[in-house]
Amino acid sequence: MPCPARPYRKEPAVTASRKDDHVRLALAQTPSTSASARAVPNGSPSPFDDVHLIHHALAGTDRTLIDLSSSFAGMHWPVPLYINAMTGGSPMTGEINRDLAIAGHETGLPVATGSMSPYLKDPDTADTFATVRRHHPHGFIMANVNALATPEQARRAVGLLEANALQIHINAVQETVMPEGDRSFGSWPASIEAIATAVAVPVIVKEVGFGLSGITVSQLADLGVAVADVAGGGGTNFAAIENGRREQADYSYLNSWGLSTPAALLDARGCGLPLLASGGIRHPLDVVRSLALGAHAAGVSAAFLATLQRDGLAPLISQIQQWLDQITALMTVLGAHCPAEVSSCDVVLTGSLYDFARQRCLDIKTSTEETA
Ligand code: FNR
């Protein structure tokens, strides 16, 4: 059983209140307590609705033959679903991290912490992150730093969590809209390369909701990164969140900036790295659609946070168990015995996603075998 949490100590008010703001504003974008009923923030249909798996009525297999585990970049995940980076650094967010870790422990999901900048600035906040390893002692844990972390800071972040992988988030649009954000991004590639060389665990580079293009993923492969989490649009919208923290809210025209998650997957397939999908994953079908577009697993942030904060930990654990059960059921219907086999399923694209794929001259059947 997970050990009881230690009390959290006080840390600098600015960072802590920003972390609390992000939770509050992300929840405000997530209208329903039910992740399966969640609409994208602007009320328009999800870009995932333009991804259609072709029904072959005799394709089905036996449920007992399904293996949910997913292996890529030398990593072995028990399930193709993970709790993606959100938080840590304040007393409230430490409790959220503890509960997300317990949910991961009960269901086998890998878990990422939010950015560990608060810990790197103030070691007193360590326990708001370390709680994740304590409550998910044998799980796959991802530490998270920004692109300007030094190699020494990256190693400290990994060390605190005994992390199995390190996420580096790249978030130029979020920083731009964030009132107190960074304004210089030119040194990010060199810094990412230095971190990837310095840490002993695989490095996963992720966006925060604006997507990674194929060109970006190729660059990341050259920098020594192991995995790309495309983290596209369609879910939590950090342009809107940071704009809500500005006095004038004068960046609202950036709300639709970036690549949606399915568009980013299409663009980044075959560009040299194994892919993860996150951003706007609403239900088990979106997970399976992501696998069909070449992802090895799909990550969820705000939808699971909303269940935790509105309904509690036990409902979150039930929700995740139901998702795993239904992912298994959908793979049974498709005749895909493991997540990798879903990428061979027939897919048709419609609407603006189809237009995007045509204009970008993308072959939706590009093999991902060379990057698996
Ligand atoms: C995030 N996200 C995030 N990502 C990251 O790499 N470091 C971070 O610190 C945070 N912080 C954060 C806070 C909150 C409250 C949320 C909801 C999200 C981004 C997250 O990992 C993911 O990329 C996006 O949220 C898109 O996924 P969803 O929310 O649409 O499932």
C-alpha cells in the first residue's frame, strides 16, 4: 500500500499561485464531470471525429488474446494510456500529484509530474513531486522540466523521482502569452541536446497543446531525443489559460493556434521517433484512433484531473479501469492483438483533417515500424 503523505512545506507564492491558477483555469475549460462527455473548449467538434476506423465485420478476435502492453524506445509500458504532465509545487497540487500517483498505482498507468521548475528553484517543494514515486513505487514515472533546464537540474529532477524517463516540455506559445513568460527560444535545441546527453533515462519531448510537426520531430531525433509526445490541440488550451491570466486578455486570437493532435500524429509519422499522443483525448475511442495514427500510447491530463477534483479518487480509478476495459473491447472488435497492431487498421479521414493531410501530402498509411 502507498505510504501516507508528508505535510507539504511552504514555497514561493508566485510559482505556487501560478500552479494553482493552471489547475483552476484548466478545470474551467473542462465542462463536464464525465470525461466521455467532454467537448473541446470552444464547443466545436473534436478533430478526432475526423478519424474513422473502417469496420470490417469479420476482423474481430478473442478478448483473451489481447495484450495491452506497449514497447517502444527500449521502454515497456503495461498499458497504452498514461496520466500526462500537470502539476506540483504548491500544497494543493502536491495533493493532486499524490492522488494521480495512487490512481496510476491502482491501474498500472504511467504518470508524469508537472514541470519541476518549482523544485529546482526551491527544494522545499520536493515533496509535492516526490509523492508521485512514493505512491506509485513500481510504476513508470516521468519527471518534467522545461527546455532551459541545465543538465545538472535535469539529473536532479530525474533523481528526485527515480524517474524512468524525462519529459522536456516545449511551449513557446504558452510562454509568449504568459504575462511572466520567457521571450527567447533560440537556445532550446542546444539545451535539449545537452540534457539528452546528460541524463541516463530516455528523454521524451512534448508540447503542451500546440502540437509537434514532422519537421520538429526530425530535429528532435537529431538532438538525441528518444520519443516525441505530439501534445496537440483539441483539449486543454494554454493560449486561452494564459490569456485569462493577462489583464487585457489581448491574445485571444491565438486560441486556435497550432496542430491538432491527430494532425500532428499524421505530420510526424515516420519522422524518426516513436510517437505518443496527447491533447484532447476524450474517451477510449480517441485512444484507439491515436494508436491507429501511429502513437504507441495516449496521454490524458485535464479529463482525469476533472474527475479527480469534482468526483474524487475512487471515481478516477473506476474511470481509468473502464477506459482500459473499453480499449481492450475496441481492439477485440478491430482484431488488433496489441497496440502496435492497431496502427495497421484501416482509417479514413474526413473534414479539415483530410484537407490538412492532402495539403501536407501525407500518406496516412506510412509505416511506423522503423521507429517502434
Ligand atoms: C498541463 N500541461 C503541462 N505539460 C507539461 O509538460 N508541464 C506542465 O507543467 C504542465 N502543466 C499543466 C497543468 C495543467 C493543469 C494541465 C491541465 C496541463 C499540459 C499537459 O501535459 C497536456 O499536454 C495538455 O494538457 C493537453 O492534454 P489534455 O489536457 O487535453 O488531456
